[in-house]
Amino acid sequence: MNLNGQISEKDWMLIFHQTNGIGSITMKKIYEYFGSFTAAADGNLLTFRHLGLSNLVIDKLQANINKCNDIINRIHEDNHKHNVKVITIIDEEYPKLLAEIYDSPFILFVKGDEILLNEYSISVVGTREPSYYGKWAAKGLGQFMADNQVPVVSGLAKGIDKFVHEGVLSRNGKCIGVVATGLAEIYPLEHKYLYENILESGGCIISEYSLYTKARQGHFPARNRIISGLSLATIVVESKEKGGALITADQALEQNRDVFAIPGNINSPNSEGTNNLLKQGAKVLTKWENIFEEIQEFQYKTDNLNLNRIENDITNDEKSLLELIPFQEIHIDLLQTKYGHPDLFVILLQLQLKNYIAALPGQYYVRLH
């Protein structure tokens, strides 16, 4: 707000955004009709009715316009207190890829490094109840992206989101977390550590919702269009036959973005969604570098990939055993049959300490990379 009391176009946009009942599609209609939100603030009631606003919403909007100075001052004070930046669709910093989609949010609230929003990135989504295979794939994919300096976009939700964020952070990579609440609200609360680690590692958290907005059911599918809209491609790691990850994949296709799916066990309910995506034409991801081979903007990276090949820190005995352990579970009895070394358990322990394998309940083992 200017010293002479004039409200800027950006602030008028915030006033309309703050009005319950006005979402991104309605914001777009208003903007296209009036040419600016400054002009819309002087619009007559009949015009707003023609644009589809109910009398209740119009009354709320009028009330907000009447007390616009107080509202704007409060918004700016609260955002400043929480280190939140407001980026609108008319700002230079607004994500270029997100601006291309039909229902781009007019306002983004951003915490952290907003420069990431205009870097080429990949979105990763999946079930909130992943199998061990899904957890392994999400974490490994996150590590690969971090090793190759590609920011990863996800939703900070339980399940696949959590594991891909952790994979990225374990390699000091950059995450963009897109949340379905205001930035002063953390949901789920148990992911507070992820929220903080993403910011401490140079990533950012964004939302289209005002600072103190609580989680609501309808916010999550709306949030998903931002996850897919920010990135060049969306990868579905693991998904049941129906779920939010498939909504994100559909939105990515509508936005003319690539969709990848990781094939899974045909007997696993967690792979029904991803396997169906593959039948419908999604690109198959059988090795991480497939992403760079398929996406033109990343093809230059194929000449200089960090593939995390087996390092020279394992012995020949360890390497021989590692080659027998698959990325699916294998029982110790079968390993003893295949590998007759007298120091089998010692070598298994060494591989665990070097993070090449993990021990599972019931004397099962699984390869990590």
C-alpha cells in the first residue's frame, strides 16, 4: 500500500483472494472481464452476478473492499512475521511453467528460495501407504535427482511424498513442497521436521492458501494441479487403483506434461494404479536415467550422469553376495543355498553398515542400490 493510501494492483488481488467463495477460476473470470483487480474493485454488483458470484460471496467481497486497508496491513504483517513472500501471477518471479496451465493460482505464498520455482524440476507422487518397494523407489529416485541437481516437487504428505523428500535431503538436494494448507499450518504435524529440513537445505514450501488456512478435503486435489504444473514431468512411484496420485497424473496430462510410472508387482494392490497408467500410455521408468533420456530439457545431463554405481568400498566377497540379493525381499535360507560362504552373516552385516542392503523382519533382506 502506498503512503497516500492507494491500494496497488497486487494488494487488490490479495483482497479478492481473501474472499471466501472466490477461487482461481473465478479470479481468472474477474481479471479477464475487468482487465485488472483495481478496476474490479469499482465494479457493480450486477456484473459480479453475471460472472457467477452468489449474493453471499458478493456481500463478503464488498465487506472486504470496504475494510481493504486493515486487511492488507494485517496480511503483510502476518506474512512478514512468518518470513512468507507473496508472488502473484503478474510478478516476474512467478513460475513460468505454472503460468501455462489453465487454472494457475493467481497468488502463491512462498517460504524459502523462490528461485527454485523457475528451475526445471520433476514432480514425484504416490500412495500414502507404500510397500517396501515403493519406499525404496521413492528414496532412490530422490537421491538420483539430488545427485544430478534436479529439484523435486512433491506434497509433503505421508507415504511416497515423505520418502522422496527424505531421499533428496539425504543427498543435500533441493525440494519444493506444495502444501494444501496455509504456510503457518503444518499438515501432517509429524512432518514438521521435513518442513524445516527442506527450508534449511535451500528448498522452498509453497501454497495458494492464506497463511492460517487449515487442511480441508477439497484442497488436496486442487493442490495436485500445482505439483504437476510446476514441473516438466510427473512420476508416479506407486499407486492403488484409485488415489490422489492418479489425479495428479491426469492433471499433468491435461497440462501437456510427461507422465512416468514405475512398474510394480502385478499381485500388489499398490501397483494397480501405476500398471494401469503404463497400459494407458504413460512412459515406463525402469532406470532413473530414463527421465533424462525422454525429456528434451534434461538430455544434456545424459553425458554427465551421476548414477551412483557401486563404489570401490566393498570387497569382492561383498560384491559377490550383493549381486545375489534382489531389490525384492529374499529369505536368509535361500541366500544360504545360493551363497555358501562361511562368513555369510558377517558379510551381510558389512553390507548393511555400508547401506547397500537392509534387513527386514522374518530374516529377509533387500538390496537398496
